[in-house]
Amino acid sequence: MKSQVRGGTRWKRFAVVMVPSVAATAAIGVGLAQGALAASFSISGQDFKVSADSLVGKDFVQYGSVDGGKDLEGKDFATPVAVSGFSEAWITNMCQSVVTPKVPFVGDVTLRLEAGTESGKKVYAKGIYLDVAELQADAEFGNIDIGVAAGALNTGPDGKPIEGKPGIQPNTRANPYGFAQRAKDATLLDVKQKAWATTAATFKLPNLSLSLHRGTSAECYKD
């Protein structure tokens, strides 16, 4: 059944994780072993945190998928993700951090990246997809459709694809009949998320700053 909400929809402290069912999750390992799951690249064994004052995007889509790779010990693993996509997005005061644990002779090390920190200079992304494990934000969506089949995210009323509209990310696999949602535009404030991967056709980072820190105190936010 398809649920549609027209106009603006505001979800206070929006938090969504679209994951496979328990049975499907249990079958992830089997699927990887048989080569049934594929991503555009093998993810690292480390997730990362991203925070931002705001993210304003066009043509929002979201659907469930699975990322796979090897953990820091070289063992195969897979994790369910909610893939969020935008045709374009503008991000204010973006921070990204990842912790590498137990570096020999050093201990935990945090890599921190910041961009779009100056007034009027926002991070810009085109054709961006984020593989998200957790997300918290104050969110508002315009012209949202909830319950769309993932394979129909970028199609019009006639069922034909609309040029420039994001759908299931190319070179990845997701159930085209599975649950998904889309909106004409989305505004997320006070964003905090954990992610496994980000891909974009264009990613512009004004005022880029990258630094390394001992310990975990330099993470973008604390759990």
C-alpha cells in the first residue's frame, strides 16, 4: 500500500533505519558467499560520523540495501544500510570523523575533516548517495511519497524514468520491489549520522580542513 503526503512534512528528531527483515539479515552472509550481493565498491571495516548544521537537498530518495567488505581483521562482513540519495545537496558546516583504533605505539587516532564552515560557502554535492546506519535530524520534506517501490523511485506516472532523477544507485543491488520513499525536496537541520560510504558525481568542499588527533575527543559528535 502506498502512502502519500503532499506539501511539507516535518518530522521532529527524524530517525530512520530501513533494514531487511530478520530473515533477510540472517541470509546476508549466505548471499555474500554466493556472490548474490554487490556494491559499487568494497567498504572499509570502519564506519564514520558526519555532522552538519544543515543539509538542503533536491529529489530525495531512500531505500534499503546491504554493504559488504572486510573488517579491520580482514574478515568478511556485511551490514544493512539505508541509502539516501539527492540530485543536488548543499551542506553547511560539515564535519566528518573516523576513528582508527589501537594504532601501534599511538593508540586510537581520529581523522577529522571540516568544510563549508565560512558564511556563504557551503559544501555542494551533485548525484550524491549516502549509505547510512544511523541518522538524527530535524527534517522537513516537500511532496513526499512513502512506500514507493525502490525500482520506481525515478519514474513518472507513466512508469518511465525521468532524466536527472535519482533512483537505485547504479552498480549496486537492491530489491526493486522493496520499500522506499522519495520527496521533491528535503531540509535537515542539526544533522548527526553514522555512515559506511558516500559517493557523488561532484563534491565541492570549500574551506577544507583535515587533521589527525590522538584519542577520540575530536570526533564530530559524541554518542
